[in-house]
Amino acid sequence: MNSKILQTLIKPILIAALLIAFFPGYSQLTDREVMDRKMGRYKKDTSYIYTLPYKEGKRILLIQAANSEMSHKEELSLDFKMNKGTPICAARDGVVIETKEDSDEGGVKEEYLAKGNHIIILHSDGSKAKYWHLKKEGVVVNVGDTVTKGQVIGYSGNTGYTAFPHLHFQVVDVTGKQIMTRFYTRKGVLYPKPGNWYKAVRESR
Ligand SMILES: [Zn+2]
């Protein structure tokens, strides 16, 4: 590089350095912006907005969410605490591709892993939602059915690998990788956090 080119470059570099020094916001995200990106509240989030998987107006306590302690360390799924028999609604339109409802067994032993009644729904983008731990004969849709969000698809229970009655909700992308899901709630669109109650609404307010 000859000195002439260097000289023409030095000025803009100096100006840029000064700008960054005087406007630190340029070069650095605020704590809030970093947190928003981590939590997915970042405005460029174009991910699908799900409907909470229970009846409109119902308030449910979220026990576990992405990477929280207990059994979900490696998972991005959600555990909604539900009394047995609570109606479960589709969180998104799709086609039912798998169901199981013949089990009446559940607990925190490995032998119960395969005993969970469930529904799996395929979405138009190739992702799949899994609804787990339903009660015996608690599935009211059939494989091949088209369902629309908000439609009752089954009833919660305590079957499979589970410590208490709840709905385990999980979405995987087209490659099978678990993804985080955001929802319409009474407080706007958000990624739910454990320990909070969420009232189902059908769209943003
Ligand atoms: Zn769970």
C-alpha cells in the first residue's frame, strides 16, 4: 500500500473513531438491547406468533420454560400446569400427524418415557408442535385431520415421564431442532417465562 492511499484512508478512519468515541451507542448495544435479543423481544423477530394452547380467557401457570432448571435443561419447551381434563387447544393451524391416547401410566421413572399420550401437529412451514402427557382417551382429533388454532384437540393429563399433571408443549423446526416459541398474551407478544400466569387471547391487543 503506498503512502498516498494511506493518507486518503486515515482521515475517514479518524472521523469514524471520533464518532464512535462520542456516540458509544453506535458501537455498543445497551444491556436492554442485548437482553431483548437474548429473550427474542428484538423487533426483527419474524418467528410465528403462537396462540396459547388452552381456551380463550383461561389463565394458566407456566412451570418450566426454555433452559429452566428441573427436567428442561436442554429443552426449549414449555410446561403449563393443568388439572387433568383441561381442554387443550391447537396453538397453530396444521395437520395432525401422530396421536397416542391408550396410556394410563405416568411418573418420573424411565419406564414411563414411552407412555406419554400426545398429539403432534405439522405446520405449513414444516415445523411441528408436540402436545404431551394427555389423559387416557384424551385425544379428540385423528391423524390426517386439519386443525385450526384455538380448536380443542384433547384433554390434559399426567401420562408419560411427568411429575405432576401438565401440558408439555414443544415445537421443532423442519430439521427436528427445538425452537423457542412466542405467543399472543394479554400483555402483548412475548416469550413466556416460568412462574408467571398467562391468560390466553386469540390475537394481539
Ligand atoms: Zn415438560
